[in-house]
Amino acid sequence: MDVCIKNIEEGNWLAFKSESLKHGANLGEFFGTVVQEHEHACGGSNWEKILSGPKSLKGMLSRKDLIEIRTEFRKGFTLREAP
């Protein structure tokens, strides 16, 4: 997969490229290694915390508010009539 990573300082990018060459890996492989080592050092990924943690948006909108928002949003859409 081709991706674009924004806001990387040039010095850091050059260091990353040189480290991947030192390890004999292409950039994608080296990036995967760095992510895996980081997850291992931090005690795993954050997905469990994200998916099972407190829901920050819960209770912000009532059912009535959601129905009003949905209704207002759908007003702008119309179906085409058959020719």
C-alpha cells in the first residue's frame, strides 16, 4: 500500500532511511518493525483500551436530538423520478 506521511522533518526522514538500510530492510518493512517494537515496549496496542474504554460521546445527545439531526440531514436528499 502506498501512503503519504506528512510533517516529517527532513533530518528525521533521512535518519529513518539510513536506519532501514543499516538493517537491510525496505522502508515499509522497517516501519513495521519499528511499530512492533514500540507496541512491545509499551505493553501492546491501544485497541483494547480504545474499544473497551469509556465512551466520550455517550450522553451528549438525546434520542430526540439524533432524530432531529437525521431528519434535517435527509431533507436535502431526493430520489430521482423515473423518466
